[in-house]
Amino acid sequence: MNQLNQLESRLESLEARLHRRERQLHRHRMVLTAGLLAAPATILLAAGDFMKFESIQVQRMEIVNEAGEVMLAASSGPDGGQLDIWDAKKNNVIRLGTNSHGGDLAIWNTDGKSVAGAWAGSDGGTVAAWDQSGRWGGQLATNEFGGSMTLSGSRNGVKTVMLTNDIGGGRLDMRNQFAENGLVVDMVEHGGRWTMMDNAGRPTMTCEPTGFGSRFHMDRSDGSAGVTLDSSPGRDAFRFESSADGSSASISSDDSSGTRLILESGTGQVDLSSGTAASPPRIDLRNSEGLIATRTTLRSNGGGTFQVASADGEPVGILRSDLDGNGRLDLLDQAGHLLASLQTSSDSGATLALLSEFGKTVCALGGTNDGGLLNLMNRTGVPVVTAGSAESRRGGTLTIQNERGLPVVSIGSDAQESGQVRLQGPDGTTKQVLPNRR
């Protein structure tokens, strides 16, 4: 049995050597045939170098290993030349070829899955990579604006990171595994901008330059409200807007009003201003038309003032302190005419004046430490009726003047506290005293 096994082994070895010998003879015949075919050209080119050929043409050229297995093959394809490389396990792992735009390189792993590639395209070159299962992982490419890079961060080949160029410059897009945008960084007119989105792709935060500062904006996910911060001069530094009810709040600053807080709704507006060195602080209430309905501010002496306006914005009432610190209330008509004024004074007491639309006082009522006073004037402002307490006694007195302001009737009390009527002439001289006492 051992001799038979040895004999079989020797026969197999001899058969293998004969097989290799046949392949060697076959290659020798090919070389010899090529040499015979090239002999005439060799003779004609005898003056040149020995065995020097200008070209050799074949449809396919292969390089094999000792076992006769093809390791490298050069051939032609539909778009041009093609070079394939196999590994020792007969896996085609590299192919270098052409496409309609230029060169094309493909690399496979031992499972036949694409893991890398580089090729020419209509906008330039592209380099790509896949994982061991053949799932796309990322690529580096060019476009009409420059280069771009794309990465996949999941197992389903979704593009999660994209770095590209566009007409404005560079752009970075970051997405989740469902291809929904999460972060975008791009270029705008005055510099870089970044935008953050929620899972539905709605922008929730944006930050960008404005040319004179920067702007930061935040939105609710349902779009019902938003907050904006802006450092640019002439714009609201802070602004909150609610689309649900149309209300808003803003804070701004300028040279004429100082820092301002504005609260606004569909029915009106509250405007608070800190004032500047040249203008005092104030609080304005505006109606739905944007006209001032009330205004609270400070006077130059530090006293306060409160103004009420009609629906058209025309002031109809002003409550303020005067320069001496006393209170004053002025009432105006819709045309802006002052018709009533109430003032107080620590020296003379309170005074109420009623005026005509021409600015003439027609009635004055005063209250002093000595009693009350009443003056009625004609349309030219001349007192025609005067009533009050007598200067020399506690009783009352009533005087009627003519149109020149001279008394013609005086009613009061005498020294005995009895009633007395004095009648005067047009020049103010006494004509008669009633009752006539002798």
C-alpha cells in the first residue's frame, strides 16, 4: 500500500511538471512567433538597437502567477483602456479605467463590495469611500463653485455632514439620520451665519452679522412667538413678538430718547423712555392708530406732568407742577384751546379760571386764607362781577362793574352787619346808598 501511494504521488508530481512544461512551451511558441513576425522589421532596423520595437499591439494582456492565475489584466472597455488587479485569492480588488469624463478608479474589498473610488465628472474629480458592507460613507468632490465634502453618519447612507461651496462662499449642513437639517452654517452679505432647526426642519435659532453689529433670533417650534436680539444701531436691541395675539415687546436705544421699552398689542402701545441729557424721561400710552392718548414726563425743574389726549392725538388735559412746585390742571377743547385751568399756590390758595376760545379769562374762582373770590369778565377780559369777602370785615361783598371795569353796584354789609347797597355813576362815584341812614 505504501508503494502504491508513493507511485501515485510520483505520477501526480510528474503530471504537474508536464502541465507547467506545456505552458512554458506555449509561451515560448508565442515569443518565437512574435520574433519571426518581427524578423523582417528587425533586419530593416539592423542599424538601430537590437530588439527595439516602436509598438506592440494586443487586445488583452495578462500577467499570471506561477499557477497560471491571472493577477493583472490590461484590456479595453467601452470608454477606453482598463486595468484590473486580482489578489492571491482571485478577488478583483482594483480597476483602473475611464468614463465619459476621464479617469475612473474603483477599489473593492475581498467580499466584492466597493470601499473606495475616484473618478472624473462633469464638474471635476470625486473621491468616495464605503464601509465593509458597501454602504456609502462619504466623498470629496468639486462643483462649479469649488470643492465639497459629504459624510454619512448612519448605516442607511443618509448624508449627515455636507461641506460645500456656493455663490456666497462656504456652507456646512449637519443633519440627523432621517436627513432632517439640524445645523446650517453659511455665508451672507456681511459675514457668516448659523441656523439651528428642530427635527421638523423648522428654523429655531439664527445668528448673523448685519454690517453694523449682529442679530440673534429664536422662534418657538410652532412659530407662534419669537425673540430677537440685535446690536446694530437704530434697531431694537431686544424684541419679542407673538403671532397668536399680535402683541410684542421691544427695547431700543437712540440719541433722542435714550433707552426705550415698548409694549404693543392690537389695541394700543405703552412707550417708556429713559430720556437723555437734553430730554426728560416719559411714559406714553398710544391708541391703535399710534397717536398719544396719555403722556407722563418730567418738567425742566424736575416736576412731573401728565397729559391726556383725544382719539386724534390732540391734548385735552394736562396735569403738572408749576415752576414753584404747585399743582396745575389745564383742560383744552379738541381744537387745542385752553378753556379751564385750576392752579394751587401756597401763598394765594387755589384758583380756577375759565377761558374763552380766544384765550380771555371769563370766570375766575379763587380760594384764599381770607375766603373765596369770584370774578366774572366780559369777552374782552374786563371784570364785570366780583364777589368775595370784604377786606375790612368777615361779611361778603358783591360788586358789578361796567364794561370799563368801574363799579356801578356794590352789595355788602355795613359796620352793624346789616345789608347795604351802593349805587355808583359811570365814573365810579357814589350816587346813592341803600338803606339811607341819617
